[in-house]
Amino acid sequence: MPVPVTVVLLAAGRGVRMKSARPKVLHEAAGRPLIDHVVGAARAFLEGRPGSRLVVVAGAGREELVPHLARTAPEAAVVVQDPPRGTGDAVRVALPALGDAARVLVLAGDVPLLTAGTLARLEGALDADPSAGVAVLTALLPDAGSYGRVVRDGNGRFARIVEARDATPEELSLGEINSGIYVFDRAVLERGIPRLTDDNAQKEYYLTDVLGLAVADGTGVVAIPVDDPTEVLGVNSRLELSEVDSLLRRRAARAAMAAGATLIRPDTITLDAGVTFGPDAVVEPFVSITGDSSVGAGTRIGQGCVIDSSTIGASVTVRPYCVMERAVVGDGAIVGPFARLREGTDLGQGVHVGNFVETKKARLARGAKANHLTYLGDCAVGERTNVGAGVITCNYDGYGKHHTDIGAGVFVGSDVQLVAPVTIGDGAVLGAGSTITKDVPADALATSRVPQKTIEGGGAKYRERKTAAKAAGK
Ligand code: UD1
Ligand code: CA
């Protein structure tokens, strides 16, 4: 039985280099706030470990962060560190919230590529060394930049971490950096934290000093390099945000392909983290699929589509340049090209929605068709009903929205306007060009157009008149 762990997620830093009014961890990469990615990794790591908990250290910007966590990570306990006086001070604030766990995992809220597998490997390194009380995840980087450096002794054993701003030139040249991710035996933290001082270049309480203190106390520290150094990339600036965003989207593309989807020219395709695909789905170039979207097996998404928070079934054809937002598309449907499915669109199995059709809060039942130049808003369309070209539901009267209910097997002629609220019974036929303002019962025929007038020879006379006028220079 794995022991319970408390995860402490540090998110109280100011994030000054983002130059932003929002807390850094709420900036988005691959469509989700940075902290959501980290919470996802923490959750996956804690799965199946009863008694574990998640503590988030919040600081400046907590007015935004706390409600966000209440929505997305209600299991998290939030503690406040204000002002931020260093990572060691942040963990000190979290100590009373640790619960019963004998083990503590410390993470930062701005490392969105981190995976649960790596956390498990880090903990495994601690378990494997009975003399060790801390495991720290490191990375070997060609350019160690402003990261803290790992200093090892003559035998290659971990000695301490030195922050870049406190390091000697010799220490600065070390290529192994501290990722800021650690697994602690709780006792080591509780012994070390109260002994920290702010006697350093930043006048901060450094969590990293707890590791040096552990070594001085004779407790071993294991430092293991991460397999893929991109996993520990932190975000401190907009440039770094764009870099982790690209990496996360590439990871989403790889996951799509691993699930059996074909991505044509994947570098041109934008996927948010968490978008799912069934086998044999095909995504053409320059498509964007974001939010909580899913694409079913055998479905093809045509070039240039922009799809957000939508559920697309199996064997669907979405032709090029469609825009969808919070829509549901049933199996076997055919959509587009150039269709716009807005929020609350629900297309049943085998529905056809063609070019220049806009739908909003529209439920089209199985087999219904609206193939050309149509607006369907606040309406229900029954099974097998055919909606002709240019049909409009007049759902808005300048004050409120009204509903249109069209039954099954209805034929709506071209250029019909349905002035809502209005109900059309099953099997009714609405003549082309009609303005329908009153309910139509089942199987009725309704038209509302002006009777046609035909003048024999009138066309020829019209041309004569016009030709003569032109010749006279009029
Ligand atoms: C820290 C490490 C450094 C490591 C780097 C990895 C220390 C002293 N240094 O650097 O060795 O290479 O992480 O990214 O720990 N935070 C708080 N309260 C604070 C300060 C920070 O909650 O008072 C949070 C931040 O929000 C962030 C995390 O801690 O999530 C790391 O802080 P940051 O300032 O980015 O790291 P450094 O101190 O630069
Ligand atoms: Ca800092």
C-alpha cells in the first residue's frame, strides 16, 4: 500500500516578468491555465493513495486564484503567503496544512509539462535509498541560465544547491540545475524550515537550503536528472509561455496520433491539451480544435475548421472552413463547407447542414437537412425534415428571443421566414417564399405569397421601350 503524500504547490510568487495584472499560474498554455496542468499531474500521481492531499500556497492575485481553484480543484486546501519571502517561507506557511502524511511533494505552479510518471520516478529514487530523506529532480541543461545549480562533492554525491545570484563563477559553470521539484520525508522539512535564514543575495528564505541542512545533519539527498529536460521548464516570461504552449500542443498532437488519428501537416494544426480522438479520425491542415472537444472514430475534419468545446460523433464529415462552438454533432452527420454551428447546436444522427448555414440553440433530429444559406436559431427541427435554401427563423423581435418548433417530415420551401414563436406540425408543407406567422397543423400546406401576375408579350414590350429610350439619349 503506497503511503499518503501531501503535495504542496507553490503559487505565491509575483511573476513580475510576465508584466501582467493576472497571477502567473492563471496564464494559459494549450488552452488551460498553467496551474491546471500541474494539478492534473499531481492528481494522477496521488491516484489510488488514500489519505493524500493537495495544498496550494497562494499570494498576490489570490482573489483570482482562489475562485479558480474552487471550480477546478475543489479538493485543494489553500494557504496564503503574503508577502512572498521565498520558497522556504512558502513551505513554512503550508506546514500546518500538511495533514497526517509523512511524505511531502513540493512542486511549482508554473511547470506545466511535468508528468506524473516523472514524479513517481522521483519518489522511487527516495524509496530506493534507505539513508535518504529528500529526493530532488534535476536537469542537465546546455544553458543553465538563472536556475539554481546542483553542487556535488568529490564522490559525485549531492552537497547543496546554490542560487545563480549567490553562486561563484565556478559554481555558475555547473550544468546540472535544480528543477524546484522535491519529495521530502516530512521530518526533514520540519527540522529544516525553522532554521532557514534570509542571508543571501535576494534576502529570501530558500527552500533549497533545507537540502544543504539535511546533508549537514547526515541525512542523504538523492538528486536525479529528469529524462526529458523540457518537463521541468518553468514559465517566467511571455516568451517562455509561448515555448511551453508549443511543446504542450505538440504533445497533444502526439497523443492524437497515438489514439489512431491522422493529422495532415500537424505543424499547422492547433490542439488544446485534452482534446480526444477516435481511431481513423482525420484532421486536415490549418484546423484548430480547442477546449473540451472530442472527435469520434472515422470522422474527417476539413481544412481550416475552428472547433471549440464541441462533441463530434463517429463517421462525421466536417467539410472545410466550418466554425463550431459548444456544438454536438451526431454520428454520420455532414457539415459545411462554411457552416457555423454556435452554442447549443445539437445535430442528430445523419443530419446535413450545408454551406452558409448558421445554427444557434438549434436541435435538428436524425436525418434533418438544411443545406444552403439558412439561419436556424432557438428552434427544434424534426426527423427527416427538409429546410430549403434561404430559410430564416425570425427568433428575435428586438426585445426577446422566441422559439420555433418544426415537426418531423416537414418540407420548408426556400426563402421561408418563420416568425417565432411558431409551431409547424408533422408532415406540413410550407410554400417557398412564405412568411409564416401562425401555427401550421400537421399535414397542412401553408403559403403566404402574393399571387403571380403574368402579362403576355410584356417582356418584349419592356425591351422595346428601353432600347428606344437609350437611342434617344435619355
Ligand atoms: C527556484 C529555486 C531554484 C530552481 C528554480 C526552478 C529556490 C530558492 N530556488 O528558483 O533553485 O532552479 O526554482 O524553477 O527555491 N514561490 C512562492 N513564494 C515565494 C517565492 C516563490 O510561492 O515567496 C513560488 C513561485 O510562485 C513559483 C515557485 O515558488 O511557483 C518558484 O519560484 P520562482 O521565483 O520561480 O523560483 P526561483 O526562486 O527563481
Ligand atoms: Ca525568484
